[in-house]
Amino acid sequence: MSKDIMEYPRSLLVLGNLALAFWIILGAIAFWFYTIVAFWLFLVFMLFIVYVVLRRLGCNTCAYCKSCTMGFGRLAGWFFGKRADKDTNNKSALAMVALVYLLLGPIATMLLSFSITQGFATSKIVVLLCLLAISFYSGITWRKNSRSANKLNAASSRFPVQTRLF
């Protein structure tokens, strides 16, 4: 668990959790196009993994947040927050986040693509595009900011390291 005191903007808290719920529903719909039993199993499994297990891993105590979000701030931060909003020190939670990305991204997309090859429907294409858009947007939030890296490189070029050969 990170020792940093976190504060999440209300907009990230609300919109991030709504987007995460929508992403889970889209992933479940991808399984629904395959079979209704897979839809229900996937939906229940993902809701349990994200809103019970991952939320609990993200919020063990209220001492780590400026305002109590009961773990919902960490969820929104991990999936849709800026790089600074992500608790990268919590390794067990990061493993669960990676599992959620795997299930909602490549697995749901491949299953939906397979379903499209079995029988074309416009609704499948819409779900696939929405799934890809949310996955892409969420994945981009993990990228380090290139502007801060450029500033660091510019600062280091002002003070070049001089080495002596002998």
C-alpha cells in the first residue's frame, strides 16, 4: 500500500467509475454475443474482481486518502486517472489491474471478433469499436508524460557531464 496521501477530483471519481462500469458491461456484451451463460459468468466475475477484490486492495484504510472514497478513487485512478493518480507501489493490486485489462481488452475483443466472423451484425461492430476506444484511452493514461521527459532532458543538456579520460 502506498504511503502517499491521495486526493481524487470528484469528476474523476464519478466519471471514472461510470466509465469502468460501462467498460465491464461492454466486455460482458462481447461474451453475450458468444453465449448468454458466458455473459452472466463474465459479468459477475468482473464485478466481483473490480468492485470487491480490487476496491478492497486499493483501500485498506482511510489513512491514505485526503477524503474517503472507499476505494472508488483508486479504481478510477488506476483505469482512467493521470499517471500521478495511479498507485504503482501496490503490486498485488497492479496484478489485478493487469488481469482486468487482459479480460476487458484482448480477451473480450478477440471473442467479439470471432463472433463477428461467425455472423456479421452492426451492433457487434459498435460494441467492438466502443471496447477498443475505452481500452485505448485507459491504456494511454499509463504512458509517461513526454513533456516532462523532454524538460528533464533539456535540463540535463544545460549541465553536461564532463568526464576525464585520465
